[in-house]
Amino acid sequence: MPLVSVTTVETARLEVREQSIGTLEGIMDPTVAAEVPARVLKILARPGQAVKKGDVIALLDAEDYALQQREAESEVARLEALLLNQQRNVERNQKLVEKNFISQNALDELETQKIALKRQLEGAKSRLATITHNGSKTRLLSPIDGKVEKQIVSPGDYVKVGDPILQIISNQRLRAHLPFPESLGSKLKPGLKVRLKTPTSEEEATGVLREFKPVIGSNNRAIDVLVDIVDQPGWQSGASVTGEIILGEYPAALVVPEQSIVLRPAGEVVYVIKDNVAHQRIVKTGIYQDGRIQIIEGLEAGETIAVDGAAFLTDQTRVQVQAHSQRDQP
């Protein structure tokens, strides 16, 4: 007489999941470039070094801008002196006009010269501000909190506007790229819940499907699904990521252990145990999840079925039920 363990058909919440393995991309990985032409004096942050937003990470030669600034300051001072003298001339000549010693046209000409000096002074001050601003750009600051990924130039190199100097990466905001089969295209939509995990961290993350690229990949015929991850400790740009999209759920699905499903010529069957007799029941199965299989047709909740030893049974076989089955323990 075959010895079998038994359990009861239960209801459980099952999720409809699809899994994929993809890669993590840093959303914020700026390349710090030169904003003014100059020679590199110092690189203050090396590859692998952590930096904070606003930290000075490189110094360019500011001597040319210091000289230009002094020249511009001298020009401003000269024009201010000329404007002050012209203002005095206008005031003196206003009194002479009142006494009819000179004509109004002469005073108007002096006023015009005064206005011209004011405009020249404004232009000189603007030039001074531009030179001062450009001079401040010789101190390169980190735009984000992150780590230096790559040093592109060395001290002594001459850089032009736009030449890259350092690349910084931040793991605060990452984006997961998950390829899914094109057959799922009609089921994927923004807002679906996604569970994510990566080998570099024990912390799992959850996110939502932000968007997916509308064009199917020409190489792998896959849909690229994008999910954003924010502030996850240990998660790193460039690492692999496993993503599980939750497409839907069955809130009260009938489930049985996978060992209880046996393949027979009639199809998939389960052996219902009544009065120590096995009764073959053809079933229709659904999704497999966490060691359990969904039963769509053929069983009802609460029925007792064979688990261990089910593969050795046939219809109407008398069985011995294993006492104190661990599956029956709460």
C-alpha cells in the first residue's frame, strides 16, 4: 500500500509576473568640461574619489584673467574720473548759461559728452564683470554628489572651451533597462509595479514602469522597458539588474504544491484522497509560482490531495496517509 503525504487545496493571492535581466544606467553622469580656454594647473579629484556638489575638483591657470581684470578695473576708474570732471563742467556751464555768458548749444554739447561717458562707463563695467566671471570659471566645481569615474586631462594640458576634464557618476538616480519579448507589447503600460534586485546590493527595490521605447530592438526583437531607481544603497551604475513586472493578479486562486501534479496519458492529474483511496482528477493548470501551481479547473478548495508519493498512484489505489505530515502543520 503506497505511503503518501497529503494537503488541502488552498486559495492564495497569485501575481502574474514576467521577469527580465537588464542593466543599470546612471541618469546623472555629467562630464565636467572647460568653460574658458586655459592651461590645467591641478586636478584635485582622482578616479574613484567621492565628491560633493560644489567641491573644487580642478584648477585652471587664471593669470591671464587676473591681468585682464586689472586692466578693466583701470579703465573703469579712468572713465569714472572723466565722468566726474564732465559733471563739474556741466554744472559750471549751467551757471554761465543762466548769466548768458555762453549759449545753450554749448551746454547741450557738454551734456551729450556726459551721456556718452556714462555709456562708456557702463560698457567698461560690463566688460569687467565678464572678465571676473570668466576668471571664476578657472575653478571647476562638481555639479553633483558622486564619484569621479574618469580623468580625461592632466596638469599642463591646454584646454579649449568645451574640452572634457573629468567625468563624474552618481548612483543616487539610476535607470534600469529591461528587455522584454515583443509578445508582451500589448500588456506593458506605464505605471505597472516592478520589483528589482541587483548583485551589488542585498537591498531590493520597487519602482514603476516609467516608459518603454516605442521601437522594438532590431538585434534582439525586444521591448526596452525603463524603470527609475532613487537612493538605493549599494546600487551601482553599469551593474546588472533583475526586474519582475507585475502584470496582474488572481486574488483568490486555487493552488496546490507542484509535486501533486502528475502527468498521465489523460493529461495533468491530481489524486484526491477520500477514505484512504486515491481518485484521479484531471485538472487544468495555470501559472506556476513559488513552488505552487494554480488550478483553473478540476478541484475545489478544501479537498484533500496527495503530494509526496502522488507519482506512484493510479486511480482507485488504496493508500496509507503519512501521519503528522509537515504540510498539515500550521
